[in-house]
Amino acid sequence: MSRADSGQTPKTIRSLVPARMDRLPWSRFHWLVIISLGVSWILDGLEIQIVASVSPVLQEHAALGLSAAEVGLIGTVYLAGEVVGALVFGRLTDALGRKRLFIWTLTLYLVASGISGLSPTLWFLLLFRFLAGMGIGGEYTAINSAIDELIPSYYRGRADIAVNGTYWAGAMIGSVGSIFFLNPHLLPVNLGWRIAFFIGPVIGLVIIYLRRQIPESPRWLLTHGRGAEAERTVDEIEAQVRRQGLELAPVPDSRAIEVTGRGGVSYLQIARTMLRDYPSRSFLGFSMMVTQSFLYNAIFFSYALVLVHFYHVATDQIGLFFFPFALGNLAGPLLIGRLFDTIGRRRMIMFTYCVSAILLAVSGALFDAGVLTATTQTVFWCVIFFLASAGASSAYLTVSEIFPLELRAQAISFFFAISQLVGGVGAPLIFASLVGAGHNPGPLTIGYYVGAAVMFAGGIIAWFFGVNAERMSLEDVARPLSAVGSVGVTSRRKAETP
């Protein structure tokens, strides 16, 4: 219960905490934040790839002897767990704090994923895959909130986009791991797949130690009435920066913000804020998340079928085509992410969404004409998703920075859940059916055109409804609900170059 709900008059706190955080130069502290928190995306990519790799093994009698439908259910249950975890832990992240939740969610993932490898039956495996999914879904809300609030505004866009893009590094790790652990010449069939489920927990054990070194978000502390603690936290961060020999410019008092420390918000307040105060931003977040999810899941879950049925690639050779595809997805956010901070959010979102859509339509026409090979098709996918991956990562950045701090994690969870349900459930089923037996490229070509149109629409919507949030303080992008004053963008002030 918030102070406002209890009838107490919240105390007004005047603070320079947000401005002090935004004027920090890049330091070891920020690398610690990126490495220890950003691993959540790597773990998700790892988990998805591990499940995809062990699926054929789980059908063998020496393993669990599952049917094809039961194997498919494992992936569905994991995605359902992500949706539930995002909604549950998103609420708790805003109420209880970023640090507490990014420790809890990682711990849940570590335990559940590890126990998955010990599963004696299908239902035991399904239960712990659901719980592992909950942990990763909760990670998304806690992690994106914390990164946005701890990284200086000058670097926020590129840092967030790069972190979100590391999903593909996890997928590549999972693919390499599966080569060794699922090789029957190296390990027994019923042992290798179990060990594979421990790759993520081993990585997580190292990361959970690093996460304990990260403080609670000073911004979250400030809006929850813990102003003195927020000041001490920033003092400690600044002391670490100075020990590196970096200079800190003074922060003028005009950058101070006044908040009431009201604490949590009700679901009614969330609905009112998103639908009444920020309707265009809610539409923006919905459209960006759904369009990128539809495109990604449509292509990712059907690319192997396309290679096998249309280009007659052997199943044991698919990995050779997966690596350049994954590398393109990883390289895009890392190489062009900084442009979202320099050229700007709206321009870069429209560019990445629309150009990747146009390239997908071109590749669809060439695919229908029968002039592509497995190699040239993969080259097209690499180029398309070099751009689309940066665009998809910017969708997560957008929904995490355009709403007030008090409901940031919950906003992320809502849009993440919607995008997973639309893209993660509908798109793979549609495109798998369009592939068919691989005799007629026409239906799949139409699917590519539809996917391109959806992605292009997402870019156009971002141009007209997007927010120029580059290098702006989060409090200037969207005032906290507890701030003294009106709701909305308070100014167009951008952070000075550190």
C-alpha cells in the first residue's frame, strides 16, 4: 500500500539524483551493469536454442521417448512461462525494487533450468521449463528497467539495444554446446541432453555474484520516499568513478526534481496513465513490439523448414546456415546501436523497420521466382536481420523509456506479454503451414509479403508516434507520477556529452 493510499501526506523530496546519474562518464561501474544484467538475453537465446537442439534427442527411447507434439509442447510451455513471469515479476519489480527482483528472477531460472536436466518424465520437465520461462520473463522487466535507470542518458540507447541484441550470442552458445553434449559418440544419449540444460545455470552462477555488487536503482529509491538512500547510492557510484581518475562536472541546481515518494501504483492508475495520459505512446509500444515479434518468430521458427523442404539442406547441416544468420542478428545492434543516440530514435527505428521490410519483400519475390539458393537465401536473411535485430531491440528500449518510472517494469511486461502471444504463438504456426511440403513457394511468398507489410507499418507508426528520447533524461521523457507538477515531457533538454 502506498503512502497516498494509507492517508498519509507524502513528503516532498528535492533531489539532483537523476541529473547526477545522467552526467556520469562511462566507467567500470557501467560495464558491470551491462555485463551482469545483460546476460538475461544471452540466457534466453541459449534456452531457446538448447530446446530446439535437444528436441530430436528427447524423442529417442533412450531419452524420454516423447512424441513430436510433446516436444512442441515443451517450447510452448516455456513461452507461456515467460508471459506469466513478465506479468507477475513486472508488478513486483515496480513495487519491491529492481535489485531484489533481478536477484530473485535469476535464482528462479538457475534452479528451474538445472532441475529440468534431471527430469524423469514429461510432466516433470514441463513444470520446470515453465518455471525457467517465468524466471527469464521476469528478467526482462527487471533488467530493462534497471539498465535504463542506471546508464547515463547519453549512452542509454546504444547500451540497451546492444544488450537486447545479445540474445543471438546465447543462441550461438547453445548451438555450439549442443554439438558436444548431444554427440552420442561423446556422451550417452540420456546424459548429454541433461548436461545441456546446465549450461545456462553454470553461466548464471557466475553472474549472480556480480549482480550482488550492483546497487538498487537510485531513481526507484527516490520515487519510493527513500531519498537519503538514493543520495548515498549515487555518492558511492561517483566515488568509484573518481577512483578511476575520471572528472565529474558539477550539476546545476536547476536540474533538480521534486518528488513526493508516493511508492507503488494501482492497476487503475496504470490503466489511466497508459490509456488517458499516454495513449499515443501505448499505441506506439504495442505496434512496435507486435510487429517485430511477428516478423522474428515467423522467420526464426520456419527458416529450418525452408532450408530443408525448398533447398534440400540436410538436417545436420542446418547449423552451418544458422551461424551466419545469428551473427547478422548479433552484429546489427552492436554496430549501429549508437546511431539511435546520435541520429535519433524515430529516424533509426523507421529506417531499420522499413528497410528490413523492403529487403524481405525483395527476397520473397526472388524466392518465388526460384532464383535463390540456400546460401543466397541465408545472405538475404543476414542482411535483413542485421537491420531488423537493431529495430527489434529498439522496441524494448522504447517501451522501457517512454512511461513514468513507477510503472516502467509493468509497461514492459504488458507489451512483452502481448508480443509473445501474438508473435510467439500465431506467427510460427502460420508460417509452418505455409511452408507445407515444399512443393509450392507461392503461399510462403505471400507470407513474406505480409510479414514485410507488417514490419513496414511498424516503422511508419514509429515515425509519426515515436518520441525523440535520444540523450534525454528519463524524467524529461516522462515525468514520474510522484513528481511535483504535470504529467508529460517537461522539456527537450538533452544530456551534455560526458
